[in-house]
Amino acid sequence: MRQKFDCSLIPDTPDLRFERALWESGIACLAGIDEAGRGAWAGPVAAAAVILPSDLTLPDRLAGVRDSKEMTPAEREEWAEPIQREALAWGVAFASHIEIDELGILPATRLAVARALACLPISPQHLLVDYLELADIPIPQTALIKGDARSLSIAAASVLAKTARDAWMVEQDRLFPGYGFHRHKGYGTAFHQAALDRLGPCSIHRRSFAPLRVWDDV
């Protein structure tokens, strides 16, 4: 029987306790992994990989970084550049809405993660992942429940994945006006549903997702 997660394990802000344990075990290079956009109705899923230096003062310099869902858009934008500056390496990559429809959202998310790791100029020895199994990636890994709230490396990855995907969706708003992509970034809001009812889906909608299947035969 699966145990309920103890929320008292979540620190006030993400820290380096998991990273520190791995550094002290001799693993010098580890990457935090997170994704953005799995639940959206349109656009790609994004993944980021962030390798932070083994510097225990980092939480002070990245004090505003936390689970990107708990940050405002302005806060995410503000902290994306310091994350990139402090990191030894970082990479962001996407899997498209077409790949999501063809493969399914979880395999497409894993594909985006593999691409983000391939962007890194150095290879991590271990991955800290926000509770996602990456069986096809031959790197030792630790999957953490609520990892983006507990590990600074994962939180940093969540910010980079989210800001990159949001920027992509804002660009799509110019190409597909009327859907409000700049507002909801492709997620299933009432405004988005009303736009779908009025306009039907556009070419970046995920037709395999339940709210879009009604148009399959149109």
C-alpha cells in the first residue's frame, strides 16, 4: 500500500540537502530535472536540466527560486537569468504537440528530458527528478515527491522549463490570435474553452487530449 507523503518534509524554500548528500558521497556533477506543460491543451511540453555547483551558499544567492507554480510570471522571469548565471550548465528542450499526440504525454515528456540532457555541455553523474521515472535514461536517478519544493536543483529546472515554454506560447498567440495563449499558455481555462467553442482547435492543439477529441471527426 502506497504511503501518503508527509508534507512536513517540505522545507520553507527548496534547499540542497539532497544535492549535499550526493556531493558528499563522491558524486560531483548532478542535474535537477523538471518539466512544464504536461497538462496543457496546446503547445509542447518543456523540460529543463540544471547542474548547480557544489556551493552551499547557493540558497542565499537563489533565495527567490522555488516551485515555479508558486511563483508569479514576473518572479520567474526575474530569477531565470540568475539561475543560468549560477549554474555550471543548463539545458531546455521541448517535445511538440505532434509528438505528444503520437507518443502520449508521458513518453513525450521523457523525450523532452532526454533532449534537455543532450543540450548539456557536461554529463551529469546523477539526476534529481520531480517524481518522474526515466527508465530509458542510463543515469542513476532519484525521483522525489514534490521535488520542485524540496530540491533547489529541481526548482531551478522548473523555473527554466516554465519560462521557456511560456515564452513560446506567447509567440504562438501572435500566430493564432483569439485563443488567449498569452494569458493561459495553453492550459484549460474557461477563456480557452470559450475560444475553442468559438473557433475550434488550431494546429498547435493536442488533439489526443479529451477536451479536443470532440473535433476529431470535424
